[in-house]
Amino acid sequence: MYLKAKSIPRRALAALLCGLLMTSCGGFGSTDTTRPGSTPNMNAQTSFRIVGQIGTPFSATISDARSSWTIQGVVPLSIVIVNNQPPVRVSVNKLVSNNALISLEIINAFTVKQLASSTDNFGVTVGNFGKVANFAPAAFPDVRFFVNSPNEELFDALVEDTQHGEIVEARVPAVLLFDSPAGGNGARVDATFTAVQFLGRFAIDLLYNGVLVDSTSGTTTAIIKYP
């Protein structure tokens, strides 16, 4: 069993936004007006939840209109596209020959738009939000924030480049994919994570084009950045 993220009450969201922005002011040690977090974006997020028999390994290919990503992981996993450009398409392949259940949820804002499941050997589940014929080219730069613990923690994150920031919400374990950050390859990015349930210490990795560039841990909050 797992819990789904619920939208943040308005008062709490306002407080969260204020707190995240104050935290981000020195994100790169700069007072430049183009610093990350200068124009937070509250657009509805596009996210995915891969659930089923815990520990089932899978490979997922995810695409929006600009970029695509391939992710290998185990059930359960939350995936969020930051700076998403719909439509989106996803294919999840179970990597074991057994009857374990694997399910895919496509979520826009906090509403499940599509649900697909399989118990087949090496089962495949596919879905889309909007119409997209083909997967887009691989993301470049490929920026990923992996939130590894505490397990089942519901968290909010302010993810930023030098021109804008977006607030997202997901449940651990999770991966946040930052699509087309301003500045292209080598672009500066950071993220501030805030726990909602306080289940333990954060453990977060930032991968940039497949290279681990920063790791951090914290209690109820954590900040991670590149460069």
C-alpha cells in the first residue's frame, strides 16, 4: 500500500514558498537578480508513480515534447518532470520473468489521468498525457535529482535555474528530471527540499549528464546544487 500526494493547503503553500525563496537567496552565493528562484512558477506538475510489488526492477523511458529520459529502478518510484512541456509519453518494462504486479500512474497536478498495469513475464505498461507519436531526443543536459531517503517521506522541492524556479511535490523514493534548464549544457541548477512528514534524514544525489556532481543529507530540509 502507498499514499498519494495531496495538494498543499493555500496557507501552507504560501508559507512554504516564502520559506523556500528565503533559503534559495544564497543558493549560489550570489546577489545577482538572475539568481535561481527569482521567478517561481506554480504551474501544475506532470509526474508518474510506478507501484506494484515492492522491489520489482524495471526500466522506464519517459518523454515530453522536447526531451526523453531512460530510468532504471525498482518499485515504488515517483518521477517528476520539472519545466515540463506536454504532451508526455512513458513506457515501463518489467525486468523479471514472474507474475509480479507493476503499475504506472500518469498524474497531472494531483489528478491521476491514466493508469496501466501488468503481471506478465517481462510485462510492459505504456501511457501518455496528450498525443505524442514518438519519443523525443535524449535530454541534454540530463539533470536528475535522486531523493533516496527517508522512504515514504512526502516532500516539497523548489527546483531552479538562473531564470526561474518551480515548486513540485513527490514521495520518496523519487527522481526529479529538469528539462532544458536555462543556459543549456553547463547551466547552473539547484534545489531546496522540505519534508512534510519528518520521517528521517534526507539523502539526495544530483546527477548531471550521468555524473554525480553533488550529494547532500539533512533533517527536515536539504539543499543541493551544480556547479
